[in-house]
Amino acid sequence: MERNVLLPARIKKEVNSERMTAAMPLARFRTRTYTAMLSCLLSAAVIFPASTSAQGTVQTQSRTIAHNGKSFTVQWVTVDLTDPYLRVKPVTAENGIGHDESFSSMLTRNHAIAGINGTFFDAYEKDDTQRYPNGLLIGSGEIMHSGNNPAFLVHADKTASLQRIQTEHQISVTHQSKAYTFTSWGVNKYYGDSANDQVVWYTRAFGPTIDFPNSTKVVLREGKVTAVTTQSVDIPEDGQVFLLGDSANNKTYVLPNIHIGDTVKLISSLHNQDTGASTMLTAVDAAIGAGPHLLTNGAVDLDVNRDGFTDPKITTSANVRSFIGLDASHQFVMGTISAATMEDMAQVLLKLGLTDAMNMDGGASSSLYANGSMLRSPGRALSNALVVERLDHPQIQLEVNGQFVHEFRGYLLQETSMVPFRGILERIGAKFEWNGTTRTLTVHHGSTNLALRPDHSVMTVNGQSVILPEAPTILDGHIYMPLRAIIESLGGQIQWDPQLYRVSLHF
């Protein structure tokens, strides 16, 4: 199931090996609201049966198109973004950003039903730890790699668009109720040993360790500063690291404002270079940047200078290429084309019926997979890819008091909606604690005290036992429990959107 933000590290090791979902008889809902909710979920389960859904909404096609006196072979895959069994996401090599991995291994690790190679990367770098991507990558509403590119965006409402995007980032440090804010150059990038003034934010997507010289590393766990050092550091599983280059500016103005115990957060947004508008990350579920742009609103929109490309391999030469975009029915399309220039590819995709499209990395990187078949195999390992993950159960989006929960997704288990506990509790300000000895999670919210144990079908609410329709379960270090039990015990209200498969909770 979904891979999400982790429980505290001390819990993960203990619970990772214990994964089960025990079924219990469905308890009767106590109000019409909950009855209506269950009815919606049951209906949705009928609409999207697990055995056929994803296969039917991922389709492959191949066609030869004539243009400008030449023939071009195009293979492409269409994906219905509204299918709750599917999730589009960029992925990086298993060892982190800067490394590479076989395309087939990336697909297997991420349970992909479809996939295509991603953005450009330093493929010819001899050091196999520095084959960094060149484009932006966003997954689960978080920056995996910052950038400034034409980009394909999958929005939280399951629509998609192509925009020219620049990621922007600020780091805010709060000490004794006073906030100090400064600009981060990027996320999960490195600007070289001589860039003394750089400020960079690192997550576990970069890898396990930061050991760059001539810099100070600030280690964060659960949003708090735990260490400030010039030595090599590990990136915590439940935290991040930000790096300050060894410049007079950073030493004079930034470092004196950072103390052990300070609260730190990264504030990121997406700047549209055409309209000037800024979009918060909460509105974007996934994105990948490459280019150049090819089509916009059913017309050719190719300007390599505007999009920052000067290499003849991109601007004028013909080569095997990969592309992503949208067709007239707003389906997500990804594919490859035989040796073509950018101008040829734009015209061919227009003839195929695409309305919006952009180029991806090409040549030996071009690769395409769908429904168990490798439609084009790459000639080298890749730094990143864009995949369509096939989930075991329909995923359920969560929204709590108007805040979209990117890092967590629920899922439908038979007739019961299972939701990640932490994604809700953090957003309503509830206090919670895990006891590793008794394997008990206790929650305090308002006048409600709740206790539950994974794999046990009874929880305690203010000292009273409540039978659950499904036992809480741990998947990849995260506790999931029945939606109704959370809402009923904590006093929330439910709204269900059957089109988005989204539960909106109000407390």
C-alpha cells in the first residue's frame, strides 16, 4: 500500500515486520451521515473492482505517422488519472538522487503498471554518485528535486497541466517565538565545493548521508534542530538536513539565528513563468520538469531558447525521443517516437490528437513500459523515471479542515475505509504517543482519550470499549484504522467526493 511519512524511528524497526489486516464484522453506523458514507464507499467499490480497474484504464497504442516526407513510429500509453487504483509519481534511484538504477528495477520497486524515463540527468558523469537530475521532481506534494523547467503537473483534483515552472523555497527558523527566514537555493541539489554561499535543503530522497566539505549541516528531527556541525551527518528518517556554505554571509547572518531546539520548516511554492502566478505545493500531487515544451492547447508551442536549451542534440538533431502530455479527453499520455527533431515530434503529436505535450530525456534514456510489456528498453541505467503505481486497494484522498493530506493516503478495504492515523491527528492538533513495550497508541484531543493497538479489534474511548469494523493495521511503519472509528470518537464530520475518492474531515 501507500508509502508514507514514517512513525518515529524507534517504532519503525519494531513494527515493520508485523503487517496484517484482520477482518471484523462491520458495525452498524450510528447516524445517517455514517450510513450515507458507507453507501458511497460500497458503490464506489462496485464501480472500480480490484481485478479489472487499473488494467482497463491504462491502454497502449502504436501508430506510424507520415510528416514532412518521413515516417515516424510512435508508441504511447494513455492513463485515466481518476482511477483510484492508480497514482502517478516521479521516482529516483534506490540509493538516492545522484545515483542511477535500471528502469526495470525502478518499475518493480514501485509496483508500476506503466512508466516512462524521466528528466535529463548527468548520464556521462564518471562518479556514479553524482549523476544528478537536471529537472524538478515533486512527489506527494513535496519537492524531491528543485528546478526551473517546462513541467508536467498532476494536481490534487486529479487533473493535469503543463506549465513553465520554477520552484521557490524559504527556510523559516523560530527561536523563542521569533522567526528568522532566509532563502534556500534549492532542494536535494549540490552546487559544488566552491559555492560557499549556498543554502540547500536535503531530504531522504537525496540519500542517507550529507558529507559535503566547506559547509555547516543543520540536522532536523520532526521539525526541530537536533545538531549543528561541520562533520558528515545522516539524514534522519523522520527529518531533514539543511546545508550552509562556509561563506562570511552565512556565518554572519544565518548561523547565529540557529539554535538546538529551534523549530524549522521549509516553505516552498511553484512560480509560473508565463503568468507570474504562484501555486502552493498543496495543490500539486506530482510533477516532473524537462522540456522543451511542444504543444499548448492544441497548437505547436516550441521555443528552445525560451525554454533554456542550446545543445544541438536537443535543438536541431534527430534522435529517439520520449514525451508526455494530454489528449483531447484530458487523458494522461506518455510515449516514445522514432528518430525525430523537436519540430517533427511536435507536428506528429499534434496529428495523433495530443493537445499539450513536452519532451522528456531521449536517446539511450528513452524507455516505455505498460501492462507487463517493455515497449522500449533504455540503453542505460536511469537517474529517475515517471511511473504509474498500481495499488492493491483503491486509494482515498484525505482533506482535514481544508488542508489536503499529501503525505498520507487511505485505502478501501472491502467495505471499510482505512485511513492513516497520523495524517489526521497532526492536522487537528491532537497529542499522541506510541508505547513500544505495550504496542499501544494513545491519543488526547479535547476531552477525548483514545487507546488502540494494532491487530486488535477493540479500542478504548474514555475508558469504554468500542468494537471496530476492522482491526488497526501497520503497513510500512504506519498505523491505519477505520475511518468511522476516528470520526465517531474524535467528534468530526465527513464529506465524501465519489469522483475524487476524497474524504473531507471537519473538526
